[in-house]
Amino acid sequence: MIKEIRFVLNDKKVSVEIDTLTRLLDVMRNEFHCLGVKEGCGEGECGACSILLDGKLVNSCIIPIGQVEDSVIVTIEGLKKTERYKVLQKAFQDAGAVQCGFCTPGMIMAAESLLSHNPKPSEEDIRVGISGNLCRCTGYAMIVEAVKLASIRGEGLW
Amino acid sequence: MWQLKDKSLESIEVPSKKYKNSTYPNKDISTSVKRVDSEEKIGGTAKYLGDYKFDNMLYAKTLRSPKAHAKIKSITIPDLPDGYYIVDKNDVPGKNAVKIIFDDMPYFADEYVNYIGDPLLLVVGKDKEKILNIMESIQVEYEELDGIFTIDEALSGKKKPIFNNDNVFIKYNFSKGSLCETFSKAHKIIEGEYDTGYQEHIYLEPQGMIGVYENDKVSVYGSMQCPYYVKNALKQGLGFDDEHIQVIQTTTGGAFGGKEEYPSLIAGHAAFATLKCGKPVQLIFDRDEDVEFTTKRHPSKIKIKAAISEEWKIEAMDIDIILDGGAYIGLSGVILQRAMFACTGAYNIENINVKGRVVATNNVVSGAYRGFGAPQAYFALEMFINKIAREFNVTPLAVKKRNFIKQGDPTCTGGTFKDPVPIPKLINKIEEVSGYSEKVKEYKDKKYKGIGMSVFYHGCGFTGSAEKDVIKAIVKLRKYKDDNVEILISNVEMGQGTTTTLRKIAAYALNINIEDVIYENPDTDRVPDSGPTVASRTIMIVGKLIQDAAEEMKDKWNSSESFEVTVQYKHPEGYCWDNEKLHGDAYNAYAWGANVVEVEVNPITYEVDVIGIWTAFDIGKAIDEKIVYGQIDGGMIQGIGYGSIEVMNSQGGRLKQRTITDYIIPTAMDFPKVNRELVDNPYKLGPHGAKGVGETSFIGAPVAFAAAVENAINKPIEKIPVTPEYIMEVLEND
């Protein structure tokens, strides 16, 4: 069914007329050029397609666009404009948390989601918070360090 | 649950922006810098293959055999709508064979299909849903044939062979000393048999290629490790010459060997498709397609028989290695060789016989994967050492220490360990950080708590004489008028940090800022063939050539001039290898490691908690400490995954775990932090003394885990992955 779907994307009111079953991932990438939202599996397993939907971390590959009418969506493209992102970026760089980079935007979204709900997470909290994001390169330790570093440096931002 | 320590992060050094060697603290190149590619990767602007869009680009999807072994009787294609195409064996202008080493794997199945997933044809068009509809309406009639699905079936002789008359793709053998005599006089003879399973790479970015045909030239963009492997394969498949084929690597989201040889197949597909359709064609795998049909780590069956002296010295060892090669040979021969050259590991054994075979089966094709045969060999060997320890009622470390290699000792192929062998330093370090021997004592009476150790080497670079005889790497540096210098090589960044480390090497030698060094994703139109990004060779071999070229450039440096320096690999004196007899120095350099894993087994569910992971490595010299630590972290977790939770079984040629849902890889919650220690032992021919870390960081992990579980349950573990089901089976079968 083709329908006009209206929602807020990265602080902008947008709309798209499309089959309501189109994957949110494809709408993000193909209609709105949000290429930082990656397809790693298309099965909701790897988290490379993570975005924030009404404040919740979701896998956009398993969400049909029809479901996001009137919702607020934030992708890495939107998050990049914030102070919080700058702290996360520097923390990821300083901790050495980026290798091939394919999981990284999703990890940043997961970190943003975690810190928004829990600004001072323990290591265990962080590992749970990013448990929906697979990484094959880093073994996770430096990513965990990066999130911890961001929470310390970004005190007051989340 | 493992201990979660909230470690203070004050010790994280904030890397500086610009580095010249004059600003490196203590002029030490190891000091970490900000990774050059980190900003764009974090922000999602790094362009991977899926982010490329060409005008009028079409999509391609592969129609595959659902049968493991069959004759194709007929293919009925429905009437195609305008703008939709079939690309099959008839559209291969050159040779319908993927140039890997042998030419047995076709681009598209000809008369027979040999594994579930064997490509038949592509459907190409503009709309993905229409493509899927067309695929569903294509009718293929098969005459099913009996298949061979296990190593036992391949060698039993009971079924009709699928390759030659014995199902053996390739076999090798080497020996030294006198096995027969030693066995006849042996104090004790011990035997063991060990099995390892499949492993799938699960690089986060799936396989993909885009073919573009323009002005009589085919350009292929893609996620890959070896642009010239792909180019040479395209030359054979297209029948075009060098000037009419171009291969461009796109930013690669992980590879681990899975993008070493496999991309040549799909690059061909994209090339034939663009040639036929006249438009750019994108071929990207769905994840489940990638999990089920791309190359996997070779399953293995390794038998060891050894003659042991009264004081647990291994006097002779007879090793039989069998790998399941799957439907086509691919790189199996080289992988088998590496397994064979690793199979006596860190031990000096005077009398050896090593036999190796790769068998043909109608299973998914086995191929390159980090470690390349060594993980399988080390699993068998280190578990066998533990068996010796049990038989003599001594600790595994006691057996190891009785047999460890020292500098000057012969290698298993009759070469020499010319350089210092840092094993004692590694053992001291690992004992210090893990408390290994104390815990071995403590856990002797503690049921369900265990600790295991592996000690091993990794032969850095290509096995044997390939670097000299086959690759002959060429590296170019180009200085521009503005004093920027470009590195022109065919090696790629795939997450392991080369875009930063190779720049560091050049910048350090030239005494310029890293920012002033250019290193783009390789394009075969612009770069020479410096060899593939494999075998943990990139820093040690190519980095050294970059350093040499940079030093030459510095001597000729003239600020206003633009010029190039070209250097080629020269085989060092004193390293001899006979490729026919498999005799001499199989490797010029060895990286060494000791890994310890501590576990606690749940007595009811048999689930295993990893309590601690400790490592000590000699990788020569870290070109960038954080990047080396990142490789160690990643390698150890991937290795323990292979040893524990990464279950992939095949039955009747069909993988039972064939999606990312069913094939489980470690998440952030599965294993604790890895403790890493580096031991100094620079290699005089490596840049700043560097050797290889990419595989060294992986190969000892699986067996350290398995040994820990064995130690915990006090019953022999003879296969990986060590699953709770297997532990239960072992404990309940007394």
C-alpha cells in the first residue's frame, strides 16, 4: 500500500510517499541519503542499522516505514550536529575503538541511547547497552572504554 | 560471572594531531596516533561499496544450486521484461574458471553443481522485487547425484569419488629424522585425534562488487583484500588485457581472509553483467547468502601419535592432517601447508613425519580465514600436550618446558630458528599477569574451575618462497611539488590499521607529518602490485619496502620537485626453501605468543564463563600500540568464539546454521577484556623491527579456551567448538 508517511528526521519535518512495508533502513538510505545507517544483516541481529526512534534504539532494517508516522527519528547524520557527538567521537578516537568502522555509527547510536538513559554507566551497563551491536574487529573492549571515557568527559551533557 | 573491573581511564593517552618523528616521545614510533580513517568512519561518511551509486545502476542476484551434487538437465528461463537480463556461463567471454590457483571453480556452473549454493546465473535488472519474481519462475531440472559430505566419507572408499579416484584434492608430506626406529624404542607411545569445525568470518560489511563497463573498459569496485588477485582473475574471465580492466578497492568493512580469494568470483559476476547489460551492475550479498555460501574455515581432523621419553621429552611425532576442502580446491593447498608447518608448534622434536591431505566434499567451499590452518594445528597439538601431561601426571607447562624450541634449533622442515626465541620471557610475563601455575595447583581439586595455556608461533609472511618467486612486491612512493608524498601499493585497509600504520612508517622515515602522506584505497590503474593483504605480511614486507623507499626519497628530497621512488622485494640472504621437498626455512620471521584463558563451567547447564584472558606476544615492534592492542583484542575474542560458541555444522551438504541469527558470534556481553603484554624482540628485517600481528593474535586463543575447559572438567576435550552439549556428552560418557 502506498501512503504518505510524515515524521521528523534529524530535527526536520519530512514526508515520503512510499509502500508502507518499505524497510525504514531503505527509506533512510535511499530517500534521505542517510548512508551512515548501514545494512549489516537485514535480520535485526547486528545493529549496524541502529537509529533512535522516539528515543529508543532500534534496528531500522526490521521496521516498516508505515510504523513511523508522526515519530521522531535520529540517525548518525543528525546526532553529528550535537555536542554529545563531539565528545563521543573524540572518545572513540582516543580509545582506539574504530577498526573497519562498519559497526561504528551503530555503536555511536547505542552509546547515545545508553548515556541518555544512564549518564554514568558501569562497565557492565555499557556491555549490556551495546550488546545489540555486533563488532567483529575490536573484541569490544576499546568500544566499552570509549563509552566510559565519553561519560566521564561529557558529564552534564547527557 | 567474570569480574568486571571499573578500570580508571586516566591512563588513556590522548594522541596528538600531527606527528613527525621529532615529536614522537622518545622518537618511538609505537606511540599511538589518532587513526587517520577514524573520523569519517565514526560519522558514517566513510564510503563502503553499498554507498556507491552510479547512474542507471542495475542490481544483480545470484541463482544458486539447491543441490549439493547434481547434473544440470535443463534451465528454463521465462520471458524477461525489458531491461532484465540473465547472465550465465554463455556470457563469460574468457575462461569460465575463477583464477585462484587451480582453475577448478567455474564462474557459473557448467554441467554439474558441486555444492549447495554453486552459482548458476545472475538475474539483473532495475527493481529488486522483480528480480526475485523472475528468479522464482526460473525452472532448473537436476539429476541428483550421490554426494560426499564428511572427511570420513571422502576417504572411506565406499562412495563414488567426486575428485580423481580418491577424493584427495591435494596432499603433501615431509619428514625428518627416523620415526620408525624411535617408535620402536619408545618408553611410551601416546595417540590422539582432534576435530575442528567450520568458522564463518561475519565481517560486518557483506561481500559486494559493482561492475562498470565504459569505453571498452571494465572497472570493478568492491570490498576486497587483494586488488591484483581480482584483476588477474578478471583477465582470465574476460579475456581482456591489462589496459582494459581496472579494479578499485572500496573501504572494506572487515575481511579476516573471507575477502582474499572469494571476491574474484563475484568480481567476475559483476564484470560479465555490466558487459552484457551495458550499465553499471551492483552485486551485494544478503547476509544469509553470505553466511551460507561464501568460503569458510576448513574443518579438520588431525591425528597425532608420539613417542615420549621417561621424562616427557617428545622424541618422535607422527601427524596426519586432513582438511575438508569443500567442493573446489581454492587456496586449500596453501592452507594445508601452513597447518603442516605449524603442527609441531613451539616444540623441538627431532623425528617428525607430517602427512597432510585436503579432501573434496560436496560441502561449501573452504578458504582463507585468519590463521590459515594454524588454529586447527594448534588445537590438536596443544591438547595433545595436555594428554601427555595427564599420562605422566605432570603439568602441561612441565611438558611444554621439556620440549620448547630455543634459538638455533631446527624447524620442523629442517630450517633454523635464526632469531632469538622469546618463549621464556613470554612464559614469565604470562605467569606474572595471570597467575597461571598457582591456579593450576589451586584448581586441581576445584571442580569446574579451570585454566589453560597455549604457546605458539606464527610464521610471518607468505609460506615458503612465494614472496620471492610469485609476488615480487613492488612499492612506489610519489613526491608531489607541495611536499606531500603518496604511497602507491595494492594493499588495503580492512580495519587492521594500515591506513595509519603505513603512513606512520613513511612519515617517520621522511620526517614529515602523517597528514602529508597520501594513501588512497588502491586502484590498479594507479598502483603497482605490492602483493595481497594476507598472511600478516603487510607491515613486515610492504611496510619495510615503504620504509626503504622513503629513506631513498629523503636522500633525494628537493622541496620544489616531484619525483617517484620504486622499490622491489629482495629476498634476504641466508633463507633457503625447497618448494618441492618442503625443506628449509618455511618462514623468514616468527612472531610468538602465549595465551592463558581461565574459565568456570556451570555444573548444571554446562555453560562456560570465561573469567580471564591473558596474552603475551612478541610481534617485533608495535608500529602503533593502540592498533596492535586492538588487533589482539579482536583476534582473541574471535578465536575464543571459534573455540566456544561459533557452531556451524553441515549435514548432507547443507549448513544447519546459515543465518546470522543461528550462527552466533561474540557480543559485548560474552567475554571479558583481554590483558595484553608485548615482549620486545625486534626482527632486524622488519620496519622498526615489526613482524606480523593480524593472525598471531588469533591462533592460540581457541585452544587456550578448550584447554581451560578440559582443565575444569578434568576430562579430555577432543573437538571445538566446546559447546555445553559437548561438555555434557563428555561428562556423562564415562
